[in-house]
Amino acid sequence: MKKNLKIGLVVVVVLVLGFLYLRWGPKSWEVQITGATGDGREVQYRIETVKAGTSDTLIFVNEDAGFMPPYFKFDSARLQSIARRVSQECPKEAVDVNGYGLRIPWLSMFPNATSIDAPERCRMASSS
């Protein structure tokens, strides 16, 4: 009986840790940024993308994580500005969006973007 209780406890702990990692563990997606919307006040920031080489859309929420470890993200407005420049300067360029979270449509759950790895030429404002 004690052995079954220990095995059951281990299974529960592994499931909880697995869920926590899936929910808050770091991930990276290779995408093309097609748009960036929201004003950060009444409408939350969203980064609209298409998975590289496909027609599958993936929407990222871009919100501050605050003091939630391990991200401590307080720069969503800066990241939104980068996403908007990348969508304007290099709409067909595949970039890496780093973040955490899951996309679960029926819960209206989106991954949260934490950074964008794009070539410098895509991050700079146009000179025209």
C-alpha cells in the first residue's frame, strides 16, 4: 500500500511539473511577422504571424510578465515596436520569436512573446 502511494505521488508530481514546463517553459517559433496590433492600454498588444513556410497563423500576446519568474518582462511596448518594424521592413523574412505558453483556441490562450531574433536590417526604421 505504501509503495502504491509513493508511485501515485511521483506520478502526480511529474504531471504537475510537466504542465508547468509546458505552460511557462521557454520556446522558440520560426515565423514571419505579418502585423502588430494593440495600444497596450485598452487593447492588449498582439503580434500576428505565419509559421515559416506554411499558411498556419500563430498569434502572440505581448504583455508584461511583471515579477513572474523566470521572465521578469517589463518591456512589451519596446517589443511591440520591434515587431511592427519587422512586419513593415521584412514581411517575408523568417524570424525567431521567443516566448512561453501554449496556444489553446477554446480557452483564448496565446503564447506570450518575450523577444524577437531578427536581422538588424529588419529591426531598423526605414530611411524614407
